[in-house]
Amino acid sequence: MFIANNHPVIIYKYLTKDIFKYFMFALFFLVILIFFIDIIELFRRSSNKETLNQIAKPDMFDLINMALLKISGNVHQIIPFAVLIGSTSCFNQWRKKNYYIVCKTSGISLWKILSPILISFFLIGLISIIILNPFATLLNNKYENLQTLFFGQKNLNTFSFDSKGFWIKQNSDESYLLINAKKINENLNTIYNVNIFVYDHDKNFKKRIYAKRAVFSDNKINFYEGQLTKKNSELEIFNTHTMLIKANPKTLNVATIEPEKIFVFNFPTYLKQMELYGLKTSKHLLQFFKLICQPFLIISMILLSASLMLRNNERKIEVGIVSLSLVVGFSLYFIGDFIFALGSSERLPPLLSGFGPTLLGLFAGCYLTSDIDEAKKVNKIRTISE
């Protein structure tokens, strides 16, 4: 079977299926390995002393169920590693069986061999973003609920926010405070357009405070330019007002949703909401960029592996080349994570730290792959001229 340019489609299908087979073996091995590691860790945690916030004691089936809930999220994270290990193993077999040499002598360049493979794995990357990511996020939320049920969690005085602004609960010596604000400045420990609902310890309403601005300091909140409404509807205008609280917040911690728990399609809306409330978006923006880059990271792994493994035509297995391919691929991933961390701390622009490592690996893979084909063309021209 041939296409218009006389290149056999059956070879492309065979080679694509071959590398996909190695990818599936690597993915299955990594998933099983991580599953057993999760099982061991969960059993270790369950055998420890019960926490104060623990609601129920898990049994063996509960722990296995929790480990199963993490599988889809683990698959989404380890796909690039599985592609790297699978492609390196596959290309090593191509060298041993002379697949690449046969294709090369038939006039099929390395780019033509890799093109259907790259397209197929790019689609796998898109599927992991569009389908696997929402599914993994949903199961991860169930896992977090079970983790809270069986292992408890810490109660932190952090701000949470919704469509009506920020909310936080605080205690004073004689009262219980429910604080609502429309905007926040995390660096200055300041909130704006503040409403404070004050209750006694029996949860009976005492008064309401409104202020244009409130500043958290040592064991107190300072309110500026507001009014106080008492239980009997008596109104009091003030320029400054102070309330004592038990907490000592040096910085305001805003309880945003963890980036890993947000559906990829919900990121644009959530980022706009964070910007509207004056929150830092670097961490969430980088996670969004990281998801977008996953298909390109996958094909970068294949290109780097192919350019290193197929550069030498010798049939013997060279441990050095295999090791180098794996080291280069893992280094690309972990250097990318390091640059993401710099972007999260706002030491690098989000756009640069989000797309930079993946695009660098992609361009390097393209250059090295093109260099192999170019070298073969030069050698062929020299042979003909002689």
C-alpha cells in the first residue's frame, strides 16, 4: 500500500504501533509501582496514632480504594516519563533490528518516520488534558474527602472566597467574628470594603461593623472610615476602630483552590476572579501553562530520545547512550519543575517559566533530529560525487 509520494504507509503504522506498545508497557509498570508505594504509605499513616480530627478508622478496603482514586492523577503526571522510557526502549530495539537503517536505505528520512508517531502522541497529550485531567481532578477531590475523614486535617485561620468576596472566621476574648471583604492586599495585610458580623459565644448577634479598610496587626484589627450598627439598630460613625483577636496573622493567607484541583476548562474563569479580588495568580497561571504544554513536552521526549538513540547505527546495546537519553529527558522535566518554582515565587515571569523549558526541549529535539537527517544527506551526496 503506497501513498502519493511512494512511501509505504504500512511501515509508518507498524513503527507507530511498536513505540505505542513500549509506551503502554512503561506506563503500566510505573502505575503499578506508584500504586503499591501509595498503598504502603496509606497503611503506614493508618497505623500511626489517631489524630484529633480523625472521624473514622479506615480498614484495608478503604485504603485500597483511596489508592485506586489516585491512579488517574498519577497517570496524568507520569505520561511524559512513560513516553521517555518507552521511546528509549523502542528506539534501542530499532537499532538492534536495523529498522532505521532499512528505512533510511529506502529513502525514508527520520522526520518522515517520526511524523506519524509525533502526531499520535500529541493527540495522547490532548486527550490527557481534555479528558483525563477533569476525571483525575474529580477523583482527587474524592480522595481528599476520604483523607479528611480518615486522617483529619488542620484547621487554619485562612481566607476563603466566593462570588461575594472573602470570608474568614476569627475569635476574640468575648466574641466570635465573621469577616467579609471585597478585596485584599496580601503584602500589606489589608482588606477593603469590610463587613464584620460579631456574635457572642452562644452565636447570638451582637453588632455589625462596616469599614472601607481594615489592617491586621499583632492580635488586633484596625478599622478605618466606617460605621458600627448595634443590636438595637443604634448607628455609630467612626474614623478608626480597633478590635482584639486571638490570632496573630503576620500575613494574610487566602485559601484558594489548589491548582491541581481545578479543571483545565475552569482555569480562565478562576484566574479572572482571582485578579478581580487582587490575589496573586502566578501559581495557578503556571499550572495552566503546564497543562497546555504537556503535549509538546511529550513530543519533546520522543525527539530527544530519537536524536540520541538513532544517531549511532551499531546494533550492540550501549548502556551509555541509553542512560544519556534517560538523563536528558528526566533533566528536562525536573529543570522545568525548578523553573516553575521560580515562576511561582514571582522570580521569573509566568509566561517565560511556563513555556520556556518545554519550548527549549522541543527546539533542542527538533535541531538534533534535523542534524541526523542533514548528516545523512551530506554523506549521500559525497558518495554520489565520488
